[in-house]
Amino acid sequence: MGRLDGKVAFVTGASQGIGEAAARRMAEEGAKVVLAARRRAESEKIVAEIEAAGGSAMYAQCDVSEPESVEAAFAAAIERFGRLDVLFNNAGGSSPKDGPLTVTPLDEFWRTIKLDLYGTWLCSRAAIPLMQKAGGGSIVNIASIMGEMGVPNRDAYTAAKGGIIALTRSMAVEFAKDGIRVNVVIPGATATERVLEFFRKEPHLKKQFDAYLLGMAEPIDVANAVLFLASDESKRTTGQKLPVDSGILIS
């Protein structure tokens, strides 16, 4: 028996990295999974592989920063699967244009806030009424160690991820009465292709990993934490932060 049998899970940013790993794990544990992302070809390939392995999945075109796109993606999920039990707000990221707030372009601040924080807010806004109809659910947000500690040259990203942590607490209190739990996973640097490419271009930054007590995480490490928070194993856990940071926040 799978840990998510009978549940429908909506995963944003599911075409690669942590989102892909989480979608695959949820499908392995019995969930019907909606892979919501902008990259169609990559997402449809993952859907085909999930279904070939005996799982159930679909692709929904989704730009989490655009209300109409979010609404259409959730409507497609309900049309196909009829309910919603789990939302993993994974879509997000920073860019090399981010930096000290005194020099970061204004457009980069708003781009980061819109993708990371506003995207989480929009998808939760769409998901919560569906979970209320289903009798409850689990929302898992994703932040970053940058929302928990001082990190230079990422002021816009830090602001967005810190906002997600605060929003998680607020939502948890707001919707507990509806049986909806809201938690946030806080990864450190994770070996996704995007992160690995960043360190290939900036190899001098690898020295920061001296503070990672257990080494850089893999996407599956974060996905397993998400799975726990999505499942009924964490049914008494809400408004909490779960670091998957290899100990950097304590080192």
C-alpha cells in the first residue's frame, strides 16, 4: 500500500530537479500526479515514464506567476482527476542578476518576488478551495536556507524565500479548521542541473560547502521530505519548517 494511495497531488516546477523527483516519488507511492510546468516536452516525457511504470500522471501547462495560467492548470487537474489533496509549491529560483539591493535591477526584484512568493501565493489560492471541498489536504512550500540565514548577493531571493516561510505559518493557522496542513521544506544547495551549472561557472564558491556537514543534497533527499509532509504520516504537523540542509543552519 502506497503512502499517497487515493490522493491527487499537484507539483509545480515539475519538469526537472526537485519537482521532478517529488512527482516521481509521489507517483511511486500511489498518488495521481499533476506535473505543472512551463516545459512541455520534458514534462510529458516524465509523465510517460511514470505511466509506463504503472503510475498515473498528467501534464498541465502552468506559469505560476500568471493567474490565468494557474487557474487553467488547476481546472485541467480537476477535470482529469476530480479532486485535489496535495500541493507542492516547488516552482521558483534566483538568477545571476540578483545581488546587493543597492545595485540589483528593480526588474529583477519584482521578477523574483513574482516567481517565488507570488507564485506560491497564487497556487495556494487556487488549491485551497479544492482541498476544502475534498475535506482537507496538505500544502508543502519550498523555501531555502537563504530565507533563514544571512547570505550575500541574493537579496531579492532572500526576501522572496523569507516571505514564503512567513506565509506558510499564516496559512497554517488560517486553514487548520478546514483540515488543511501547510509546511515548508528548507533545502540547502541541492545537486540539480541548474545548481551544478552555476557552480561550474563559479567554482570559487564551492568553498562554502565546508559548512555542509553531510555534503550537498540530491533532489531525492528533498523529495523524500516533501513526501513525508504530503502524507498522513505528518497529519499532526502544520506550520513547521523542515530543513534538508546537511546541517549548514547549525554549523
